[in-house]
Amino acid sequence: NAGVTQTPKFRILKIGQSMTLQCTQDMNHNYMYWYRQDPGMGLKLIYYSVGAGITDKGEVPNGYNVSRSTTEDFPLRLELAAPSQTSVYFCASSPGQGLSPLHFGNGTRLTVT
Amino acid sequence: DAKTTQPNSMESNEEEPVHLPCNHSTISGTDYIHWYRQLPSQGPEYVIHGLTSNVNNRMASLAIAEDRKSSTLILHRATLRDAAVYYCILINAGGTSYGKLTFGQGTILTVHP
């Protein structure tokens, strides 16, 4: 059972470039989330989804876009990369809201120079 | 949202018990107390959660104060693999948080051989 899989593991972007961070889960979870973690800090929620076709903004959505066309996939899009987006990005999923534990991927480390 | 306060760091020796405190003086009646931990270069991992009563599972125990304004995560015998950042998080089961987690900086646990 793979759980939550994120690709790529590492990426270096130049300012202004675009990229998509991929996230796939095989647990048939309805809820999926994108967090970012800056060095020495906790995680901040970027976007989340409560099911296919439904997405909503989290705490720090500016500069990012998401889509949820299937239950399994929740890609995160960076359109015009900026140095402030240098961070580690974590995708997570859960079967339901509230009390259900989140299952996290191992992250994508992104550097924008 | 109710906030939590944790010590920045704690140290323990291998095979000794560890008590990780968390203060949440503004907790509401429908807030559940969750603990996650994050090992180096990995995504956060669910540890345990509870509402009012103490809870035990294979990983740890959770002791909740009678007034619920504080809680303690107990690792009964610390191992080197328990060295991680531990996050105490409140989740409102009755709200519209959709499982969104608010991560603070957590407690860095160092385990000495």
C-alpha cells in the first residue's frame, strides 16, 4: 500500500518558471491537502479539497493553484515561481473531516533562485 | 482558532519515559487534541488523539487535564527512533475546519543513547 506519493522529491526552479507538484493517494480518501513548511517552522495550509471537483483556499494560497479531477490526484501548480516559494511542500489525505488522522507524503523540496 | 503552546525543545535518554507538555487554555468543548510527529526529512505522522479521557495506543499515551487546558504526550520508553518534532494540535470536530490542521513550531525531542 503506497499511501500518499509525491513527485518530484527535489526541484530547482528559476524565478518566473512554472511547475506542477504531483500528489497521488491510493486509499480512496475524499479529503486532500497541500501544506508548505519553511525552514524551522510549522506547516501552513495552502489549499485543500473535500472531494473530486471541489477545492478551497487555505491560509497561504497566493501564487498557487490546484485542481481535483479525480479522487486520487491533487496536483499543485506554481505559475510564476518566486524566491518566497522556496520551501518543502507536503501533500496529505484523510478519509473525512475533523477527527480523521491525516496521512502525509514525504514532501517535495523546492528551491527558487 | 484555539492555540497551543509547547516547549521549543526537550531531551531524554534512551529507554526512559518522556513527557511532552502542551498548553491549550482557550480550548473549546468540541476541540479534540491531536498529536503528530515529524521525523527528519519526512512528512508528519499521526500519533494519538483524545477529547477528555486519557488514551493509549501502541505508540504513546495521552494524558488530558481535568479542565482540558493542558495535555501531555507520554512516550513510555524513548528510543533513538523517537527523536522528532512533536506537534500538539487542536481540531474542532463541530466546526467547518474540514480537518485543516494548524501546526505551530512543535517540540524538538532529542534522545541520547
